[in-house]
Amino acid sequence: MGKIIAVVSGKGGTGKTTFTANIGFALASMGKRVLCLDCDITLRNLDLALGLSDSALMDFSDVLSDRCTLEEAVVSHHKYPSLFLLAAPLAFGSFTVDREQVKDLMEQIKESFDFCLVDAPAGLGQGFRMATQEADHVVVVTTTDVTALRDAQRTVMELDRFPMGQVHLVVNRVAKKLMKQLHTTIDDAMDAAGLPLLGVVPEDPDIPRCLNQGIPLRDDNFYAARAYYNIARRIAGSKAPLMKL
């Protein structure tokens, strides 16, 4: 059975979608069968980050409503055959999220994929609840910004039903010089969020370019890519060092 990993944050702009896409690329490059599920209803962007813009004709609401099967709704990546996307609806319409339908969908996903990375929208609303409802693990993505850390704390409070060891922190867009100026450390971020650390992703000027082009970062060329790949290795159960800044 596969694993469902929800990628969440309280604050927008922390880099959840970029994180989800690049971890998906990294796991697929390791031979894992990976589904990236976008839960950001009306504001989906995961297709852009994966380079699959306008490729999805169906979305998860079509599967929940039995208008198509999971296999018909997912879109495979043209360069990574074991990487797939299940898009979010572009509009609410009459669509409502039913807990039992979501449970059935996630069970189907677990049977078909090694990993499902669920890109939750910012905030703690319907998309957050759907993303975390059946999750085996949750990754809280934050930055060292004080507002992001405060929102991460609030998010952690909503995840208290998960046992210890199933919720982890990723500190994203870390600029070493800025942290020195602010006298901030990664330990401070961990203490603020109250979570064990899964990884640190450094600020990398190549990320926006790759995101706009829908291409993965390559670990032989880009600084942040090594961090993503190491995080993916940990998710897959291997040991990997933390990125040294």
C-alpha cells in the first residue's frame, strides 16, 4: 500500500507547490510511482509547476462524483513516466467534499501509487481538511519569516490528532546571510513550530525560472535540488544528510 503525504502551511507563499512538484520529481527519478494531487480548488497551480499546464481534462471532483475513474482522471508526465497529476477543480459549482468519498478515493490512490503528495491550499479550510483527512504523514512547510512561523504553529495545533513522528517540518527558502542578520537559527524555527525537522531548502534564484518553465531542478546544477533530493530519500525511508548552509 502506498503512503499519503499532505503538504500544508498556514500562510501562503511558503513554497508548498514548488516543494510538492520537486519532491514528486525526485521520488519519480528514484523509480517510485508518484501521484501529485492538487487540493487548491479554484486556484490550482500544481499543473504549472509540473509542466503539465492544460493537460488535465478531468479533476478529482470528477472521480469523487463518479464521472470518470481515477485512471482516466490522472495525467502522466511526458518525461517522468512514473509521475502523475490529479488536478483540482477550477470552480466550486455544486461540488462538496464528502468524507466517505474522499476516503474511498485515497484508498484507490494507495492501491495504485507508492506515494501521493497532496498539495493543500494555504489556510485551514476545506482543502486543508481534505488534504489531511486520510494522510499517513504531514509536512508543514514554512519559511524563517516570523509570520510564517506563527501560522505554522497554528497549523500544528490543527494536526494534534496525528501521533508523534507523523508530522514534520520543512524550512523553505532559507537565506543564510539573512538568518545571520536576524540572529535566527533553524533550531528557532523548529522550536517555534514544535516539530521535528525533515529538511531545509536554501534560497535558490533558479527556482522561479524552473517553476515558470515547469521543469525540475537538477541536483547537479542547482543548490536547492540537492536538498529536495535528500528530503525525498528520507521520505522513501533512506538516510540522507541535512543540507549544510
